[in-house]
Amino acid sequence: MAFRTAATHYLHQLTAQHGGTVAGDVDSLHAMRVAMTRLRTTIALFSPMVEGDEQLRLATELKWLNAHLGIVRDLDVALERLAKTTRPASLKDQSWKRERAACQRHLTRALGSPRYRRLIGDITAWIESGDWSRKRTKKAVARRARPADEYCSGKLQEWRNKLLKKSHKLKELGARKLHRVRLANKRLSYAIEAAETLVPSSGTSAVKATLNLLRKTHKSLGELNDDARFRALAAALGEDKMDGRERALQPKQKKRLLRKAADAYSDLAKLKPLKTA
């Protein structure tokens, strides 16, 4: 089944970064978190077929792991931002690096814990032969037998419509709603890429154009989210009185990023319906 192929692929990407992430490597951590998001997106993409008690339990465990990965990644992004400022490193980085080291220790313990090993073992078994694969109702059998291209086309179009609805009046949205739009944007982008690995003929013009626009909005909304996370972390670390350059994005910059994202969503709404075959 298509779900097994995509989910196994991303699970292998995730576990391949285990050693580097445990050792504190920034790139390995980032790759592991991306693989985690792609895996969770794949599960969501095929949710009508794989939903059940096991899926709910594993979703909770994946959320636990993602939280550990996320806080360290946020600190890495903040440190990259600080490295571009003009204040001496000894003054600006110390508290941030201490926090990063502390969170890394928590992450390393999590990745070496029985809970992590159990999660990887359980999700491997679930992908291969979980409760979803043993359902014998007519509806469940029909869902699993549905061609991947036909199913993905419908689901991706549904997600695109939801994203366009969420992004309506983007420039007027608050930080929390912008964050939700960014997550929906990332989910659709990753889901399209997952479908491309399953259906080689999925590179239609509408699919390619959609991905290009989603990547544009992802970049703009990502910068806004990084700025919001940076400010929150700075406040938590008692560094919220830094000068304007270190507090990063100024109002004009935010308006420019929002305008870019809004324009891309306007173009996205004009594209033909998504088809993966």
C-alpha cells in the first residue's frame, strides 16, 4: 500500500539522524525534525485509512518527541540570528548557549530512553501490520484498494482549499492564526512531495506551480514565525531589552513578508485543481 511506502521512507530518514542528533549536531537535528514532520504529514494524509486506537497513541508519542526536537531547533535558529548581529559574542550568546546545552541534554536523554526505543519499534510494526491493516469491513477494504493517484488528488485538493480559506485576509491575522496558516502550508507542501514519491507521473504543471508558491509562502511565514519564537525565547531568557537590530524584524519587514505571502496565496487560488496523475 502507498501509505507503507511513504511512511517507511520518512521513518528511515528520521532514525538515520539519531546518532548525529544525540551528539548535538545542528544539521542532524534539523533533518530529524523535518523527517518527523514529513512522517506525521503522511499519517495525516492517509488518516481515513489508518485511523484507530494505535494511531492515536502513536500520535501522542510523536508529539512528545517533536516537542524535544522543536525547542532545541528553535534555539539553533535564534543562535544563528544572534550570530548575524554586531554585539560581541561573549555578551550576546552566553545565556542562549547555556539554554541550548540544557535542552540538548534533555533531548539526548529522550533519544536514549526506553520510551523512544519503544516508539520506533511500535511505529515500525504499526506501519507494516497495524490495526488499520487488519480491518475487514467493506469500507476499510475499499479505502485500502483505492488507487494512490486518485486518492491523493482528492485529499490534496481538499487541503489546498482549507489552506486558502485559512489564509483569507492574511495581513489582518494575529500571530497565532498566522502560525496555523504556516503549519497548514507546510503540511500541504510535504503531502504533495510525499505523493510525488508514490506517483511518478505527479509532476503536472499545477502540482509544480503549487509547490513553487507554497515554498514562497513557507519562506515568508517561516521568517515571521522565527521572529516570534526568537522574541518569546528572548523574553524567557531575560534578553528582551536587546537593541532593535537584535530583535530582528521591524514593522516594515513584517509587512513586506506578509505581502509576499498574500500575493502567493492569491496566485495559488487561480491555479487549476491539483491532480497527481
